[in-house]
Amino acid sequence: MTAPAILPARGLADRLTGTFWRRPGLLLVLLITPPLLWLGVVYLGSLAALLLQSFYSIDEFSGVVKEEFTLKTYAELFRAQNLDIIIRTIVMAMAVTLACAVLAFPIAYYAARHAKGAWKAAFYLGVMLPLWSSYLVKVYAWKLILAKEGILGWAAEGTGTGFIIDGILSIPGLEGSSLSTSPFGTFLVFVYIWLPYMILPMQAALERVPNSMLEASADLGATRGQTFRTVILPLALPGVIAGSIFTFSLTLGDYIIPQIVGDSSRFIGLTVYQLQGTAGNTPLAAAFAVVPILIMLVYLSLAKRAGAFNAL
Amino acid sequence: MNRLKLLGTTTLALMTGFSPVLAQVTEIGAPEGQVNIVAWPGYIERGETMKEFDWVTKFEQASGCKVNVKTANTSDEMVALMNEGGFDLVTASGDASLRLVAGDRVQPINIDLIPSWSTVDDRLKSAPWHTVDGVHYGVPYMWGPNVLMYNTEVFPEPPTSWNVVFEEMTLPDGKSNKGRVQAYDGPIHIADAAQYLMFHKPELGITSPYELNEDQYKAALDLLRVQRTLVSRYWHDAFIQIDDFKNEGVVASGSWPFQRNLLQADGQPIASVIPQEGATGWADTTMMHVDAANPNCSYLWMEHSLSSNLQSDLAVWFGANPAVPAACTDGRGMSTAETCTANGMDDFERIRFWTTPVSNCSQGEGACVPYYRWVSDYIGVIGGR
């Protein structure tokens, strides 16, 4: 007696499995609908609502939002004080990104190509560790480090290097009574907070550079400098750009750091927070929120041209 | 057609005008078992932050109404929560209360149902931020001044004027005030500048720091631009300001008694004063939602807020002043005549309470600069414009 080739379905689960096997498309639809709904409704939907808001305006007289299509709110972005905010934010984001790239490259290079075994683990841990503690705690800690009577000021006084801090604070645009009230302090904290997001993609890119290419380069008589410039750097560039996307966009949107460290000058994130939260000027807040989106679109298209997404 | 329109609008006006009055509660029935309150952080304590600060537990035991608190950090958040609904009470500041009344979000209070109403400070009973056309839309809760806090080592004598934070000058310790003073990081600070001008430039004709016409407003902004050159950082979070007074060399700033109390408790050489120009301040009111699901518990809570240890202990906890003056002296809580004086209890007349600037003011229809412009211009001033 042999068993039949097709067993009768033993219950609901068997029938379901059968249905899915016969119609693989059905399973796909079932699996993909929730994330698609999430992306479409919650994510893109809220973005569309934001865009819509930015085309409304606030009634000058009563301060009530007028739900009529207008470009007036966008025109307001070009008022001097608002342009200041946009330029200030972009300059800060660029400076932070550059500093992060310069600082992160040697670290990522060493971790990816030289560190071995326990050292490698220690490097990973060292880079990741700051991400384990609360963001706010780190920012408050930096406020104390940079304060006039903080550790840095104390150490500078003890070693007679206070003139360096005074020198930085006397540069036009970076003035403040201490590092913690100077835009330079804001910059330092931004660099510290976002550095891991630059190191990790860089390290991943550097690890993928094949040793054989370096050997070939050496065999062909290239010096170490030439190998670095013509082989390693171009191959690692997508990682650098990927990291810069993180640091750039995170700096563009942050609204906590400039509130705690710095001279209280507004950045885009903080302005949005205030316009929406305390002024009830949602249209202008929405228009401001569109600015980083546009900047990032330009940035991403430039990054794409540079080949940052070729590895995807 | 026009008559019809007129008739329609009149009926509408009558309905919107009177329906809340009709909705007023006439007697307190059986407690519903809970009351939902929107409150400032620290306003409703049940002994969980510090054991001795508790004004909820006893109320819950006595009334059988469980108190559910939703904290809100800004007046706008409070207005938004009340618009959403689902709450019974809110502790609204003067820059939110009238918006709630105008938006028909709160209902008139039948003061006959609140036995302790008679104990409320006479100056607050019919305050314009909760009483409209003689109708009470709330029960006063707490009030406090925005004082000038200073370092006693730099100022052996209390400063007599707000000029230490508005104009460049040499402080008693021989050094400039540049980089050593702070200002509030909120557009309402424009009112402080206006109040300063009210005293020093009477020719501007400012009658209220919350009702400024274009010229008066411009003068206030100019003053704030001078202040920008003196201030290295604006304060916005009470604890950051406390830290700045300790570690950043800040010696004078507009502040709240809350920070002063904490700094003094920490042994810092800090005191505060209300200078000759007077001060701005805030006054909060417990208001009841127009669709409150738990009106009986709400009324019981409002009575409790006036009659219990709440007024006295909250005043100490928050560095504020009770709406019931007797709470300072009758020993129902931790307040004493001294703590109340320190919090500014005797300076009521010198305080101009926060209200939302609107364009239709006592100077005429559309004569005043509305709040949303205060916000964008103050951003400009802080940005160095």
C-alpha cells in the first residue's frame, strides 16, 4: 500500500499554504501592503500635508491661517532675517560635514585596514559607544565642558593656553563670552554628535577596497601617496558621500543643539519648532521645512553623480 | 435678503453668545469617579516627585475622583489639547485663556457652587483674562512675577532698574555688563522692553506693554537690538539658566522666583528684585471644558484647588503666589508670610500680566502689532537683525 501522491488538506493552515503556493502573487500583496500603506499614507501623506500647508498663508490681521493657495509664505522666506537663518544653517551644515569627513577618515582608515582582532572590536565599540547614551545628556555635558568656568576653560587657564580660546572668540562671527555661547561651540558639539554617522559608512567603504588593487598599484611603481590618491580615495568616495549625507541632513534638521549651546541664533529646525509651536504660523513653518528637503534633493543628485549610490 | 442675513447673524450671535451661559452647571451631582486635567509641569503633584509635595491624594480619597493629568509645555499646546477635547479642566495662562473663551472651548463657572470663591484674592476675582462681560470662565489658580535675578557679589545693593539688562553699562564690580546678562528667549520678552520704555520714554505713549502700535513696537525692537549686543545667550529652559548663573558668569537676568529659589537652595549668591519699572508676570486660571464629561468632579477639584493645602504648598514648590491670600498665613501648608513676600505677593500692583497681543486693541481696530509678528521679529532680533 502506497500513500497517495496528493495528501488531503488537514485544515485551514494547509489550505492557506496551498493557496499561497498556487498564487505566489497573493502572498506578495499581503506582505507588501502594510509597509506600502505606511510609506504611502503615513510617510508621503504627511509630507504632502506639509507641502500643502506651506501654500497657505497667515492672515496679517487676526493671525488665523487662511486656507487659500498663495505663494506669499514662500516670499516671506526671502526676508532678510529668514534668509539669515537659511544661510546660517547651510554654512553650519557644510562646516560640520567637512570637519566630520576630515576627522573620520583617518579613524575609519585605521579601523578598516590596520586594526585587527580585539583592536578592531575596540574601535567599533569606541565609535558606537557615544550612540548608546542619550543625545540630550551628551549635549548638556558639552555645555558644561565648554562653559566659561568649565573644564576646557579651566584647563586652558592652567596651561596658559587661554589665548587660543580668546583668539577663537574674537574672530568675527564666532564671538561669545565663552565657547559655550559662541557659534564655534555649536559647531564643536555638532561635529561630536554626528561623527559616528560619518565614520561607519566610511569604514564600510574602505573595507571593501580589495587588497589586490593596492598590491597591483604598488607593483606598478606607485608611491604610497599616489596609491592613496588614485586608488583608495576614489574607491572610498561613495562611503564618504554616504556619511556626508547623514551629517549634512542631520545638522540641517537639528533643533536641540542650537538651543542649548551657542548664541541663541536660530537654525532652520529651531525656527520651524518655534513658528509652529508658539506662533501658530504653520504655513511659514511648513515653508521653512521645505527648504532642507530642497537642499537635500540637490545634494543627493550631486552625490548620485559622484557615484555614492553605485554600490546599492 | 439683507434683513434675512441680519436676522441670521443676530440669531447666531445670540446663540454663540448665550449658549455657554445656559450650559452653566447649576448644582453638583454625584462625582463621576475621575477628572482629566491639562496642566503645566509641576502644577499637580501627588507626592511622586517629592514626598512632601502632594495635593492630590487627599482629594482623591475624599471625593472619589481620580485625578488624571496631561502636562503641556506651552500655552499653544494647552489650547490645542482643549480643542481636541476629552479633558475637563485646564490651568490656562493669560496668553491662552482668552483664546479658549473666544473659541467657545470653556464654559462659564457658577461661582455659587464653589464655597471658597470668597477667599480668592479680590484683585483676581474678576481679572480680565478669565472674566468676559462679567461672566467668570475660570477659577484663579496661581500667579507669579518675572523678576530681575542678580548675583549679590556683583550687586551689593539690589539693582533699581532693568537698565542692567537693556543698556551697556559698568556694573558695580567695575566690569561691563556685556556678555554677562541674559534675556528670555520668547517673543513675549518684547513686552518687557515695552514696559521699560513705558517708564523711560513716556513720549511714546505706551499704555500697555501688550498693546503696541507700529512706532511703539519699533522702539521696543530697537531697544532689544541693543540688548542683543549684551546677551551672549538667551534663556529658555529654567535649568539651563540656573547652569548659566553657576558656570557661565551670568550675573543678571529676567527670571522666575523658581530659579532663584533653586539657586539659593544651592548656596549661590543670588537674589531677585522687582525694579522701579515694575515687571511682567503670569497668572493662571483653572478653566472647564465646554463639553466636560466630569463636571461634578471638576467643580469638586476647583473647590479643592482653593480650599486645601494646594495653594500654600504649590506656591512654595513653584515659587509662585497663591490666588487665595490666606494660604500664605493660615498654616494650611508650607507657605509663610515670608515665602509669599519673597515670591512677590506684595508686588501685585506692579505686575503687568501676560496677555496675547492682538491687532484689535484699545488703540483701535487693527492698530496693534499682533503676536505672530512678535514671533518672527524676535527671531530676527536674536539673529542680529
